[in-house]
Amino acid sequence: MIYGYKLACLLPLACLMLAGCSSPERDMLIGQWQIEKAGKILNRIDNDPNDSADKTTTDDGAGRMLLVFHTSGELQTVTQMGAIDRGKTGSWELLEYNRLGETSRIRCVLNGQTTEHQIEWLTNGNLKMVPPNMAGTLTKLEFRRVE
């Protein structure tokens, strides 16, 4: 009974602490980000010369990669391209924001792997980065915010 009382007292405090972690720079990233030009990425993934299926794709419905940055620090990734259909859940944190260079640096943890990522904020409101779920690559991909 005492344990439940202590937990009930700590819950509002924890909520206040999470709300205090917010900043305008951090809030810029919070939300859902959809990959731009999914068709080009899908063509790279599905480029199997032994497969006789038509590999021409369009950006509409060609595939999907979604990054979701939650206020709580949770990170979700969804990749549905060709034979790849998987989601991952982990965490993220903002390490720095450079207003002059319009860049940010974040740390992500997915499947026990910790990685750091440079984000370029583009003039059209999009961002460019190596996705946390593809941390082994060097190719930066462009993402747009999903409304």
C-alpha cells in the first residue's frame, strides 16, 4: 500500500521533469518524418538482376520509411520497402543545435546500438540525415515532416 502511495506522488513530479526537458531546438525534431523520393531508395534495395519483376517505381506508394521522434525521448522507425518490412523502437536525445549552420546532432539507441547523427535543416522545412535505422550507411536521406 505504501509503495502505491509513493508511486502516485512521484508520477506528477516525473511529468513535470519531462516537460522541463523541452526546448525549441528539441521541439523542431519532434513528430513524424517521412522519407522523400522513396522510389529511388526502393530501386537501390530491390536491384536484383535475377528478378524478372518490373523494378520501375514511383514516389507514390513505392515504399515508406518513417521516423517518429516523441517528446518522451522514444524513437520509432518504420521501414516498408520491397522485401523489408520492419519497425524498431528505441530512444533519442538532442546533443547540440548549431543555429548558424542550421544543424543538430542527436544520439539514438536502437536494438542496443548507440549512434550519433548529424541533421541538416533544409530551407524547405525538410531535414537530411543518415536514418538511425540505417546507421551503418553513410548516405544522408531527405525527410519531410508529416502533418
